[in-house]
Amino acid sequence: MTNFQCQINYQCPMTNWHFGKSSVPMVSKIEPLGIGKLEINLKLVIGYLTLACFLLCCSTAAAEDWKELKGEHFIVYYLDDREFASDVMTRAEQYYNTVASDLGYSRYDSFWQWDKRVKIYIYRTAEEFRKAAGISKEWPVGMARYKEKEIISYKWSAGFVESLLPHEITHLVFRDFVGDKNNIPLWLEEGVAVREEEGRRPGDIELVKKLVREKSYIAIELLTKMDIRNEPNAEAARKFYAEAVSIVNFLMEKYGVSRFTLFCRQLRDGRSIDEAISSVYTGYMGNMGDLEKRWVEYYEGEGVKWEN
Ligand SMILES: [Zn+2]
């Protein structure tokens, strides 16, 4: 994603949309999307990338065309490039370990083994992928489905393994942890996913520092209400994702990963975001307004560092 930093807004909104009809072997049925179904979109024409959650509904490849590689936590299905598929498998297994560790989830290992392995489908071309997904738009580059634990895309080189893969694996790991609760702010979910993309965070943090300096950031309360799925403004979308990752980054760096894990657990257990903040960050902040103050202070400060 580093190469896209300056020109692309990266979105992966939750959605209830679904497309097309199933005509294919790889997907068993059509059903409305749950909150964890994700799609990644690349809008080259206006230079921004959009991730959203969609339904996989059909395929152009016959079942017998698919070849598979089986790993400990993933099964990679590919059509023509074993080397690329093998690289995807290697990187996916690496991300599996780093993502769970980064999010503070211990004893996670058994979740994705055997019949619970995540399936990754790699189409040969963008056109083939879009046709398979029944998407008429020109810019989608991938999608994932939480409940089915599937990631679907096509070969787009480094962007696939460095950006799409860690992003979507993080969504799946995160949703494994918090379940399908609807009280999870989208900025939190996207923030953790974007944070795992390779090379992306520094650019987002720099943008947030600039927004904070110029006082042109989106207030966190407003951020929490934003429906990024329908956001037509590319600049607003860019801010949304940059702020999302910076808030997650701030919480982890300033107050520690274990407290952040606890915060997510509170949301998983049905607490509101203000309740979760006040119970986990007692003495530091008590609601979203306080969170915004502390977050702004953090990025106003000189020498803010991040780990990558
Ligand atoms: Zn996403």
C-alpha cells in the first residue's frame, strides 16, 4: 500500500448489499451479508481504493479448474500461478500469527485449523474476479466474508500480499474475537485492519498530525456515526481511515495493548463505547469527548513515534 499512500483512499465498509446470482460451484448459496462481510475496491479513475463487504455469489471458473494449497490455517485456491499462490499462503500464515499477537489475543491457535481454515480464492484477472463476484463496477479488487471465512481477490501483485491480505485477515481475527455485535464502531474495526497493512501507518499518522494542526479532523463522535459505505467524498473517506488507524494506534501505544484488548472485550460484551472507555480507561478518560481530547493531544505532541 505504500505506493498508493498519496493518491488512494482505502475503504472497507460493512454493508448489507449483495450482488448477482450464484452460478457456480465454489459458493453454496446466496444470502444477505452480515456485518463481517468485506469487500475491497480500487477506483483507479479517481484514484482511490475502496474496501467494502459484499457477497460472493458466482464464479467464472469451473470447480475442476481450481487447484489448492493447504496450510495450517489457510487453504489457497488458485487457477494458474502456483508461485503466487504459494507466496500468498506463506504470507497469510505469517499474518495470522502477527495479527493475533498485535491485537493481544492469546491462545488463538486452534480457531482456524482443519475444517475452520480460511479459504483464499485467487482469480487470474480483475475482470474475471468482478464477473465472478457479479459486480458491474470497474474498481473492486477483492472481498472477504466473515462467517464463511473466505477472502476472494485476483492477482494484483504486492498490493495483494502487503495490503489486502493483512487487512482482511485482521478483520476475520477481530470478528472472531468480538463476534457479530453491531455496537462496534466502524472506525475501530477499520482502524485495527488498516494498522496491520504493511507500510501504510506512517502516512496515515502524518496526515492526522496535519489535520490536528489545522483543526480540520473529523470529530470522533461524528466519525462514529459516519456511514463510510455511502461516503461520496474521497477526502472525507481518506480522513476516516487515517483517523481510524491513528485512534487505534494511540490507544495501543499510549495505554497498552492489553488495555486495548480489554476495551474490545467490553464492546463485545455489549457495553456502549462510552461505557467501555470509562471502565477500561478509568482516570484517563470517561467518554468519546475525552478520547478525542487525549487523541488530539497525543498527535499535537512532538516526536510522536509509531512502530511498524
Ligand atoms: Zn476493512
